[in-house]
Amino acid sequence: NMKGQGRNGVCQYDGALQSDYIDKLKMRDRLKKAISDELLTVYYQPVVDARTGKISRFEALVRWTDEVEGNISPAEFIPVAERYGLIRSLGDFVLHQVCHDLKQLHLAGFADVSISINRSVKEFISSNGLPPIWDTIESYALPLKSIIVEITESTASSESSDIQSLLASFKQKGIEIALDDFGTGYSSLSSVVELRPNIIKIDRSFIEGIDKQDNRTLVSLIIDLSHKLGIQVVAEGVETRKQLEILREMNCHFVQGFFYSPAVPLASCISILEAQL
Ligand code: C2E
Ligand code: MG
Ligand code: MG
Ligand code: MG
């Protein structure tokens, strides 16, 4: 109870909250400018077939280098974008950049490559006059199945009925859905059955601790469940050969992580794809 600490304690407490708030507002203003000046970039992390080592998919991850603050993590600025109404223009920028870049890859002869984008549930509920994702994808003459939409499980189940009908319309269009950070939400199993995603991405925290028996049990359970339901499964945050080998033994379809590669610029994706020809 801060009030019990007297006048000084109250001041410090309020002061800390206030400066945190001011930092957020500053970030909001800089982010807004970065979006309108198109200063954000998109990097791509390879998704690797665990069995063959082949790469034909990438995850798009937004990057922001502020001229004062340097690199700012999306984990920090995505929540600010959501809070202050910037997430739709951010998401729209990312989608256009991804479509543009994917078109380059397809034109370069890598026609079977797909890219997944991350979307907040907040971006879907009332699209604010922006065209639906499929219109944008089609405006680049890209097949709808070449863009995958990743949504985080905890948010996916929170606005259940809205999101369910939305996901149904995606699937009807042929746009695949991935449940991101799987296992960290509250209703993992029921959301899988309800939402029937095309892909499940097992959260990095389980892979990090995969040497522990409990985590191992959980991960293999998720993999087996996915196989049974005909869902593709991706392990996130694979950093070591040991983790990769354990996942291979469990018949995990795909792996993603620093063991192979962090997110890289488009030019590096082309080199990666050329190297496996
Ligand atoms: P996510 O979608 O779960 O993305 C995976 C995050 O884990 C990325 O962080 C990636 O760089 C990081 N990562 C990949 N492999 C490893 C590994 O082996 N070890 C470790 N320690 N980390 C690894 P990043 O790029 O900082 O993104 C954080 C989160 O921000 C993403 O989590 C996603 O939820 C969100 N995000 C990123 N880009 C976008 C975007 O364009 N739109 C929206 N709405 N959210 C985005
Ligand atoms: Mg993701
Ligand atoms: Mg994730
Ligand atoms: Mg995440």
C-alpha cells in the first residue's frame, strides 16, 4: 500500500506511472510518424521442414529503427500501436510490404514460397475502411494460399464468436490460419477444436525447456494432437541441435529459430532460396 508510505512515497509512485505514460505517448507519436513516413521495415525468418531441412515458408516480422532510440522490439511497440489506434495502419503497411516482397520471390522463380504475417485480433474487428486482406493479396496477383495469417491463441479465444466467423471466412477464401504462441493461452485444447487452424505454432517457452520431462510430454502431446487433427505443427524458438533432434524424433513438421536463422532482409531470403536449388 503506497499511501501508507506518506507523501513522498505517493509522489514517487505517481511519478513513475506518469513518466511511463509519457514514454508511451512519445512512442505513440514517433511510431505514428514512422508508419506515415514508411520507416518501418519487414524482415523474414525461415520456417524449416524438420525432416528435409528445406525452406519454402517465411514469417514476416516488423522492424523499427528509431533515429533516437535505435532498434525497438515489436514486443514493445505492437502493444502501443494496439492501444493508440495505430495497429490497423501498421498492419496494412506490413501486408503491402509482404505482398510486394513475396511477388519479387515468385517472379524470381520461387513460386512455391509462402509468407506468414502476424495479426492482432484488434486489427480484424471493424477494419476501419481498409480493404479485407484477400483484396490486398489479390491486387498483387498472388494466390491467396501464399499468405498465412498468424494470430495469438490467447486473443483468438477471447473474442470467440467474432473471431470464429472471421476465421471461417478466411478459410473459405483459402487463406490459411496459424495459431501463434500455442500453449500459453487459457483454452488451448478447446480453441484448437473450435477454430480448426491449419497450423499450430508451439510457443518458444516449451522448446526452451524441452530438456525437462514435463515440457517434453506437453510438446509431444501437441504434436500428436496436431497430427490427429490434420493440422501442421511448427516449433518456435529452436536454438540448439539438441532441441532440433528431440523435435525430429517427435515427428514435428516444421521448426523455426535462431539455430537456423533469425529474421533477415528480403535479399538474404533470396540467397537462402538460391542456395537450396
Ligand atoms: P511471434 O509472432 O511469436 O514471433 C516470434 C518471435 O520470436 C520474433 O520476435 C522472433 O524474432 C523471435 N524468435 C525467433 N526465433 C527465436 C529463437 O530461436 N530464440 C529467441 N529467443 N527468439 C526467437 P520479434 O520479431 O521481436 O516479435 C515479437 C512479437 O511481436 C511476435 O511474436 C509477434 O507477436 C509480434 N509481431 C511482430 N511483427 C508483427 C506484425 O507485423 N504485426 C503484429 N500485429 N505483430 C507483430
Ligand atoms: Mg508469429
Ligand atoms: Mg510465436
Ligand atoms: Mg509471440
